[in-house]
Amino acid sequence: MSKYEILENLPWYADFSEWPKKEVRAFGKWFMENRYHRIDVLRDHVRRDPDFANWEADYSPESLKPLSHWFEKNITTEPMPEEEIIKWTEILKGKGAAATWRISKESETLIFDTSIYFGEIMLRQLGLEWEQYINTTRNNVEYGLMIIHKDKYIRSPWSAMMTAGLEVVNGRYPCEELYNIYNIYMNSLSGNYRPFL
């Protein structure tokens, strides 16, 4: 197994709002062409851990249980560069202090790859395909993201995995959280009301 391939083309905190629309669409095309490769990369990386050497990326909801535990072990932080602290300070505008850390570059890629696998499980269960949420305003937090769309419901696996990653670093990550999120999302997409994550 080769070294884990960290991506350099991901937007800052999954935010496409400042990207030209042409580049956002190009990212969506890249995503569709590379999603299975990224799942293979994730599988190989998970199996490097002796505790998860037998993990199967078999697209079953049950496979999210061990992946949840691996995810919790592998999300890390790094010092935030000064320019990002300045940017966050401007965004917060006196509403709070900017953090001095961020999710590490490797963890950003792990979150992204996990979101692809998570989404593929849902899509197979629902008989749907990925869509890019691009026909909305740039102020929409889901703008440009690859989503699962059924009826009036839109779910973003990447947003959900970003939230789970932040739960890890803030010490609020529930046991088997990815599996829990899956069940909440599936319930909401099948018409049973659950709060949006």
C-alpha cells in the first residue's frame, strides 16, 4: 500500500463561495471521475491500522460502525497559519476569538474521503446519484458541494463529516457517530422527520 494521498484541491472548510463557477463545476466533474479511487485510498489507509486491518469497504451501513471508531482515532489538528487567524478574526468581527488551530491537512482529506464512502452507501440504499448543489446562492453553505437530493430534502455528506471531525477535536464525538448520522439521514430522506445535520 502506498502512502496516503493528501489532496491539495479541496476548498477551505468545504467553502466554494469564492470560487469561480467554472472551477466549482470542474471540481464536481473531478469528484465524479475520482470518487471510487478516493474510496480505495481510504480503504487502504484504514487497513494500515492493525486494529482495522480487516475492514471491508463493502458499502454496507454496518461498515460505518468500525469506520466511526477509526475516524475518531485519526482526526487531528495543526496550528492555524497567521493568515487564517486574521481571516477568522474578520469573519467573527468581535463575536469571539479566532481559534489558533485547525483540522490538519491530512484530516481534511480523511474527512472528504470518508464523506464519499458515506454518501455512496446512502446513494446505493436510495437508488440515487450524486448531484452538485450549484443552482443556489453562493451564500448557501452547501453551495458547490456534492449532495444527495430526494424530493425536497438535500443532504451533504461532506458537511456531515466536517461536523463529525469537529466533534472529535472538541471531545464531543459520540460512539459510532458515522453510523448514527447515516440513520438520521436515511430517516429524513425516507420521509420521517429528523433534525437536519
